[in-house]
Amino acid sequence: MAVIFSTHPLHPKATAILADAGELKIASALDDATLTREAAEAEIVIVRAPLPAALFSNTPKLRAAIRHGAGLDMIPVEAATRAGVLVANVPGVNARSVAEHVIFVTLSLLRRFRAMDRDLRTQGWLAGREHANLTNELAGRTIGIVGMGSVGHAVLSIARHGFCLDVLATSRSEKSLPDGARFVGLDELVEQSDVVVLCCPLTPETTGLMSRDRIARMKPGALLINVARGPVVDDAALMEALREGRLGGAALDVFATQPLPPDHPYFSFPNVIVTPHMAGITEESMERMGVGAAQEALRVLSGELPVNLRNPEAVEHYRRRFG
């Protein structure tokens, strides 16, 4: 039977789909050496953690690396392509989960939930209630969305139709914007938005996108929400703006270094919500991502190409390897 290697356990429905297709093995650890060693006999790798490029030099049977989700930054696509390994993903299936998280943390910041909850528990009813005088409503605000893929579209839908917000958006293509959003350049977006939401992919162009200059352009009291990738934001510049009180707060689900060190300065800010890269993880999305990845694995094992093939330039080499 084929060996199907996954960096993490899968949803039970995904495991059931793969039961007759091969032997599912789960990584015992996520360091490069362990992943490379334990994936050596795999025909399929299902990816929820960064893969080392060396893995593709040590897997002669490997047919495909399938992302359990959308972002491909965990897969060294060039190394996979050189090795004749197909790369696929499951786009869009956790967009609703991420979008709901965006609204959840935005409301939590505006209502000072962290500080209120802390003081209520430690200082009593009146201390917690005092925070209400400094809270704000979401209604009437402008939200700026950076990146209009599946997540951007889902955020737009909830913001526009659920909260009647004004929506600004920027994307690589103006044609990607649905009705209800006004296309603007990034600098105009950060200058006019009360809430800036980053949900763009990590590319050379988006690395450092929220630079010191752009953070300085944000409205006084504005919020920054990052559900993209950590390196999209200049951390030093963001922390400086928070220390100086120029921003109302930030909600960060992704970081340049993950896991985030427990002594990281972000933990010290009462107006920063830190979450462990889980905006897209819910019971429902895990089922959709797992089942989607399992279905792509079955296609490849049956000799088909993935529906969501992301490196078509690898197909010729792949065909030479497996016929």
C-alpha cells in the first residue's frame, strides 16, 4: 500500500477517506531532520508545517505535496518542481473561519475585551465596567482589506452586509473586487481605514508590505489585523507605533517566528490580541481542509492530476518519473 505522510493528524473524515488508499503516517516531530527521515518512503505528503527543501531529494516515491489549506509558503515549490513532485492545495475552504476571526478580534479590540475581562476578574465589577467608557462601536467605520482572495472576499461580505461598513480594498487586480468595495492604492487604504486587514499571500512583493512608512500613515487610533503571514508586517515599526499610542491596537495571528517566543514584546501590550496561527482552524474548516486534501491525494494515487495543481511546470518531469 502507498504511504501517505502527514505532518499533523487529520480530521476523522479525511482519515476514513484515506483508509483504503494507503497507510497514513503522522510525523512524530516537525523539525527538518525528522520530516525528511520519516517522509522518505511516502508517495503523498500532506502539509500543515514548513517542509525542508532537502525532503524532496530524499523521497524517490513522492508524487505530490498537498497543502492542508491554501498558503503555499510552507512548501518549497521550486524544490518540489525540480524533483518532479506535484504541488496542490485546498483553496478557499477556511475563508469563512478566517473572516469570522477578523470580525471577532476587531470587535474585541474596540470593546477592550482583554483589559475588561482581566480587571473584572482581578479587581472586581466596577473596575471591569469602567472600560465601557472607552469602548467603540464597529458601525460607521471604514475597513480596508489588503488582498482579495477567498479570505478577502469573505471579510468583505461580512463587513459590508453584516455590519454595513464602508469597504476599501487593494489587490493585484482591480477585477478581483466584487461589488461593495472601492479599489484604492495601498497607501490611500492605510490612510483612510479605521481597520486595516491583511489577508494577502506571502510573496517577495508583500514581504515588509506594512513598512514603517505605511504604519506611520495609518489613522491615529486605527487597528491592524494580520491574518496573512508574519513577514508582511515590520514588527519593530508596529511595536513602536503601539508604544507611542499612535494605533488603537492590533490583532496578530501570524508571526515572522513561530511559535512566538513567550517573552516576545507583543505579549506585553494590553491592546494587542495574539493568537497562535489559528484564525482558519475550526471544526468545520478542519473537516473541509482534511477532506479536500484527502480527495486530492486519491486523485494523484489513481493516476490523475490534482484539481488544484499549483506547479504545472512539474508535470512533464512527473510523467517521466511515473509514466
